[in-house]
Amino acid sequence: MKATLSNYRQSPRKVRLLVDVVRGKSVDAALVELTHASKRAAAPLKKLIESALANAVNGGAKREELFIDRITVDKGVVLKRYQPGARGRSYSIHKHTSHVHVSLATHNHDA
């Protein structure tokens, strides 16, 4: 009931804005939120949650009982690039990447 998105080419700070919105919600509510979000990370996050959902359903879980138990955004590798600067200097540009991990769980109605 897990899925991982590795080396996504957007900074973790920007991806966390969306992750904080969907954390703890049911899978269907999270997918609706991401469908209507106007951030660039919305489409990859939606695809990631759908992948975790498919893993869970193939494992025998019921879709209606699933919710996002854990979703984290970690810092990935930083791509270092250089741009010409004034007076023959070079200025560094850091292109940040993210690793997103999602884990789904089922609601226990017995408890």
C-alpha cells in the first residue's frame, strides 16, 4: 500500500504545499483536491496516489476504506548548473529535486 516518486524535478518546499493539503484525507477526497489544484506538482502527486491505490486494491483492500496515512516529501539530489555572470565569472544555479513517499491505510470500523 505504498508508492514512491523519486527525483521529481521541483523543489521540496513547493511540493510540500500540496502534500500538506491532502495528508490524512480519504483517497477519493485527495484525488478531487489534486484535480482542482492549480500547482504544477498536482498532476504527479495525483498519479502517485493512484499508483498507491492500485497497489492497495491489488492487495485486497477496499477503495472506500483507504486514506492517506503517511505522505512525506524528502530532498533529492541537487543538480548543479552554471550561468555566465558579470566580468567573466560564473554563477551557480541549484536545481532541486524531491522524493515523495505515500503510504495508504484502511479505516478500522471495529474500533
